[in-house]
Amino acid sequence: MHDTAFQIGALAMDIYVDLAKASVLEIGSQAFNGSLRSRALPGTHYVGIDMEEGDGVDLVVQPAHPFPVEDGSFDFVFATSVFEHDPSFWVTFLEMCRATKDGGFIYINVPSNGVVHGYPEDNWRFYPGAGKALARWANSQGHHVTLIESFVAERQNDIWNDFVAVFRKGRITKLQPATFLHEHVPSFNVITWRAETIMRPRDETEDRILLVQASEKVAEAEGRVSELRSTVEDKTREIDELGATIQGLREQETASTTRIADLEQKLAEFDAVRAALASRDSELLQRQEEIQQTRDELIRAKRAFSDSETDAERLRSRLARVDDELSATLKLMDQTEARLKGQNEQLEGLRESYDQLRNEMLTYQAEAASYRSRWDHEVPALNDRLHRAESRAEVAEGAMDERFRELGILTGLLREHEARLAELQEYVEWNDQVRTLLAHQPAWWSLMPASWRAERINRDLRAANLFDHRAYYDKYPDVEAAGLDALEHYCRHGINEGRTRTF
């Protein structure tokens, strides 16, 4: 019994019957994964009916056969997760109506969706109009019942959406009930005996809604992945452009560095020329000082000549020598002046070259400073844009990884669902083969002892390679220790527990 089947059934007992003094009849009462019999109180008269003996079974009745109970003998008659397996549930419903007292309630809970779960077969699913149809059917067969409420419950932890319906036998003479079951259960497509319209209507099943939502999420994820890819491509192009810009700036920096090196070399050559000019200027000054000393001596000599006639001859002789020296000196001065003039012209040319080189150097230095300023200003900004682009790319890649992970989870869920469907299809085919084999037993077998029949059935199943009782017991000794039939255990429990039938 799945979660919502137990919870809604227990809530229905609390609302529609006084368990402390009520008589309750359960159809399909054998305990599997829990039983509503656990809700009974010491004063509850509780009877369980099923198609074979087992835990929680008081009476054994085959489908479409009358219940061995008196008419109108129970306050509350219910069937949970039974009608989908019943090959003639409409007959069973009439028997439930017959066993209910006037004023008593009939409760059914049947899957409205879900996978095939043969026990021993899975025949039906109930939709919102099933409750009204059953009420009309019962009234047409002489049982006056009224549909009090019906609805489809939302699933919880399991995959099932339960169709739930509550009927009252006999005429309603007052407002029934004080509270409705659907008011306490998340549900949709609600029908009540006093409402003319369906409350919380929904055309699509929850399975279909979940599938559409999953498809929308997949489409949204694919769209976001496409957007992220486009963004990554744009950022990649932007990064490439930034790289090209940086490469161009680096080339400009290299060219500027080369020009600065050339200017520095020319400046060093200019400094060498200037040092040579300074050396020549020093030599020229020395010559000028010598000429000045000679002139001073001539003046002193002339003064001495005027003071002393005695020394006149000596002075004349000396003067002649001085004149000769003076002539030589003057000639040397002329030569020096000519040479100095040439050197001055050369110096003026060098100074013009120096000024031109200095101006070029200042221009180059200004350009280099501009390039350095632009480099210092643009490169950090470009690096910052590059880092932001890389960060956004990392975020985009993380989002893409998350969406791919979601897609992987959804794909895994779809694959698990497909694998489960394949397993169930294989089980249904195997079940049909077993039923066919059992249906072709000779009629005289029914006259033989049960142990003999069981041995022959086991032999035929083993020969048909459908089931091996002995191998099943050997592999699962807990089944044999519990005294359970191997085939019956596999059909009811083993397949759901993941046990295998082939060895």
C-alpha cells in the first residue's frame, strides 16, 4: 500500500465512521506494505475479505462471487488499491453496496495513473467521472446510493495519483458530512453531492503536467545554453581584439624604445663633439694669453727705450727680435684666428646640429612620454576588461556546466523510466505466458490433491523455462523459511524487491 492510499484511507475512517463502535468491512484486506486494519480500535468489528488466505484475511472470496455476509451489516465498507486488479469491479461494488447499512458509507481508492503492477493482473484506471458512473450503476441495480464526494489526489513521495470516491447508502435527510475528505487532501477535479460544477478542474493528468514542465525546463536550459555560448563567443572575439590592441601597443613601445636608443647615441656623439670644442677653446685662450704677455713686454721695452738711450741699441736689437717674434706671433695669430674662425663656423654647425638633435630628442621624449602615459592608462583598463571578461566566461562556463548537469539528471530519469517500462513489459509478457500455461491444465487435475497439482505445475513451469520453484528457494531461503509459495511470493513481492526468477 503506497503512502497516499494509507493516509487518505485513514483520514476517511476518521471523518465518516465512529471506529470505537463501528462495523467495518475491507475488500482486498491482505496486508502488503501496511494495512488500514491498524487503524481499528478495540471496539471496532473489523472483517477483511480477499481472494486468497493471508495476513489480515478473514474471508476468502473469488472475484465476481457474492460476499458471505448479511445484507446491510456494516457501517463502513471500503476497497483501497483493489479495483484496478478486479476483473469485474462493478460486481464487487454492488456487493459492497449490499453489505452496507442504510446510512453507512462506501469508500474506494483506485489509481488514476501509474505503472502496470499486476497482482495478478492490472486492468483499470479511474478518471474523475467514475464516481458518478458507479452511483448510476448501483441505482440501476436496486441499490440506492449517493456520491458524497470524489476527487483525484495529488501525489506525494510515490508516483500515484489516487482517485477517491465516498458514497452513502440510503436517502440523505440532512447535510452530510460535517467536513469533506477533499478539504484535507491536496486534490483536483473535486465533485460533491451538493455542487453542480467540478471544483479545481484539471483536464491533464499530473504525469502529463510534470512531463510538460520537464520539457519546458529542458527547452529553457537549451535556450540559456545557446545564449551562454553566444556570450562566450562574443567575449572571445572581444578578448582577441584586446589582444591585438595590446600587441599593437607593444610594437609601438618597441619602436619608441629603438628611437630613444638612437637619440641617446646621437646625444653621446654630440657630447664628444662638444668636449672637442671645449679643448680647442682652451688652446685658443692659452695662445691669446701668450700674445697678451708679448704685448706687455713690448710696452715695457718701449718704455725702457725712452728712459735709457744706452740700452737703445740693445733694445733695438731686442726690438727687432721682438718684432720678428711679433710678426711671427701676428702671423700665428692670423693663422690662429683663421683657424679659430673655421672652428667657430664648425662649432656653429655643430651647435645647429646639436639644437636640431636636441629638438628631435625632446620631440621623441614627448612622444615616448605620450606612449608611456597611454600605455599606463590603457593597459590596466584593458587588463581589467580582460579579467572581467574571463570572470564572466568562467561564470558562463559554470552555468553551462550546471545546465548540462540538469540535462544529464533529466536524461538519467528518462532512461530509468524507459528501463522500468521495459522491465514491466517483459514481466507482463512473462505473466501472460504463466497464466496461459495455468489456464490449460487438464480438468481432472482439480480432483487431485493440492500437493500433487503444485508439483505438476512446478514441473511444467520449469520445463517451459518460466519459473523454477526449487532454484528460487535455494537463492532466497527466507521465502522457504517463511512457508510461502515461491511463484506467489515472486508475483506479489519479489519483482518489487528486485528479486530474479531466472537462474
